[in-house]
Amino acid sequence: MTRIFKGGSGPPIVIYDLVIEAVVAEVTDYAFHLLVHERLSRTTVDTTTNHIVRFANFILREPRQVVRPCTLREALHGLTNSRVKAFRDCELDSVMVNSRSRQKERKAKATVNARLAAVYRWLWWLRGEGFLSENVVGPKDCAVEMRTLGNQEISRGKNRRTNNSRDRRKVASRARLSMPLLYTDAEGRGRLKTGFVPSREIVDKVVECLMKRDSSQYRNLRDALIVDLAVEVGLRVGSIASLKVSDFDERLIETTFEPTVSITPSVQKFSYENSFDVPIWLALRVCSLIRIRDEYAKARGAMAALSHQHIFVSDSTFGPLKSRSISQLLSEILSSLGAPKGTSIHAFRGLFCTEEVEREIAHRVEKNMDTSAASISAVVAMRMGHANPNSYFAYVSRAMSRRAAQERAKR
């Protein structure tokens, strides 16, 4: 039986223990910390919390010959490296037998590493907040070995009310940590990989599939516009789903002489507040879709359901369209067109990045400017609304290699 569970779908995240009938402060407080003090998105916190709940249920399933049920804190004080390793290996088995698994062990290990990393960061935060004694989790002579990397260290009890953006990276759960039990042979992620990047031809085929569906005009145009916002602006799916009518001032768009209009999506990764440039032609299409949406809702007597003023809404309930629904739809279409399993709307952001890198390289070569990977990555990262330019080194490297090959072919 699942003993620890996450309750409610509203803003508060509450973790409850069904056996002792009490709120689990060790996880509930951490979720609050991530939302309020680290300002992570609700989606990110939900995912992190789910990983921790899985771990909590695992360590509480251990047979115990006791008179009363063990609390999570008591179980944590009995935690050891071997118990963490057992959780890791159990999770790997679970991922490999899942029907949605790609049956690739290195990919499965990467999934498990993400879950285990969330647990490690939580344990470190518990140590810093005084939920765990320092002989349970720590760098030396501790039951669960881990430590900070570099010069970062924690100060007990000083992180709970951190709001300053400069101090956010210093809180215990965001410190760079050693995590000894992560799989070392898992499939890597990061700046040396770009993943699958679709071509413009594939984008056209995706839009064609969407427009040919036997569905409402609003739904077909809605989904085609979502693809274009990902391809032409590089928006993440959560940001697209969060766009509202107020983000697009039609009068301003129709009268401006600028080639783009700036928008700031209310939902962004790590609660960023970045602005993105939307081409005027695309902004006008958004305004057109808003009118079509209103006409569609009015014809079905559902205008009241549009009170949240989201641009992209369900064509049946008229509530805000969910990011997961968008991802699942486009994943199915991309898969039918031969894209690798697991490819979804985020791949279009990769196409936007690739084209931005190529344009920036061409501009710098023409103007005889610096074409180093670092300088190009910094410019593209700003346009992508990303804090870490290193994430785009792989895109720059691939574009430079392609350009060099084209130059050699001309000789």
C-alpha cells in the first residue's frame, strides 16, 4: 500500500502519511521552500516532490518489528548508503519494465539518476534545516555520504527566508553536491548533446497533419499556431500554454513600425521573467486566433469559461490547455513522421536555436566579428531566455562544423 501521498491540486502542496494520519513536514516544507524561496515552477516542484514521495514510500516499506508505525523522520535517521542504493536499483527495475520505457538501460539509468538526484538534494536540505542530524548525511563518517563541491557550505537554519535572487544559488538544496550513488554509465545530458532537431520540412508536415484533422477550425488553427510559436520564437511549452490575451495588444501590433513585438510569458523555467520577440506576422495570427476562439466559445455558450483569458484553451471544456496535452499530441504526430521515440514540442525549440546560431555565425563572419563558441553561445542564450550559455556550445559546434564542410566543398 502507498503510505505517503501528495494531496490536492491547488497551489499548496501537502504531503500526507495515511498510517499515522499526519502531514509530512519533511516533504511539505521542502515543497514550500522550492516554490516560495527558490521560485521554481509548479511543474518542476511537482516532479521533484513525486520523486521524493517514491523514496519515502520505499524506505517506509522496510519490514520493522515495532509496536507502533515508524514515522518518516525515524526512517530517515536509520538511512544508510546501502538503503539508498537499494532504492536506486529498484527504480531501475521499475523503469525498465514500464511499458513506456525505451528498453535502453543507459537511458533508464539517466531517468533514475534524475530521481535520485532530487532525493540527494532533499536530504541535504533536511540536514541544513535541522530535520536530520549531521551524522546521518554529510561528507565524513556519515551513514549517507555526500558533500558540497567547491567552496559552498550550508549554514543551519539560514536558508528558510532567502528571497534575494543573488542568494538563491547558495541555498542548501541548490548547492553543487557530490552524489556518489548516481549511475556513472547513464546516458549523458548537457552541453555536448543537442538531441533530435527536426527540419523545416518536418515542421511543414506536422502542421499539415494538424490542419487535415476532422476537427474544429479553432482546434486546428490553435495547434498549428502553437507549433509556429515554438519554431519562430523558441518558447517552451509551458510558456506557450500560459499566454494570455493581454500579452498581445492588437492595436499596438497593427500600428507599430517595429518588425517584432515583445512578450513576457507568465510561466517560464525557474520563474524567469525574460521577454521574447514575436514577429509581427505571427503576432497578428495570434490576434486572429483570439477572435476565432471567442466566436467558437460564443457559438457554444461557453464565453464564461474563458474568464482566465488564456489564448490556448480546450475546444471541449474551454479551460486553459495543459502543457502535457500539447506535448502528447505533438509527440504522437512526430513519432508518426519517423522522429525518435520521445520527441515532442521541445524539439522545435532546438530548431529555433539551430537557426539562430547559424544566423549569428553568418552575421559575425560578414562583419568580421568574433566567432568564438563562447561569444555566439552568449548571444543565442539571451535570445533563448536561458541563463547558461554553455548549454548552446553543442549547437554552435555543430553549426561551425557544417559551415566548414560547406566551405571545403566549394574549393
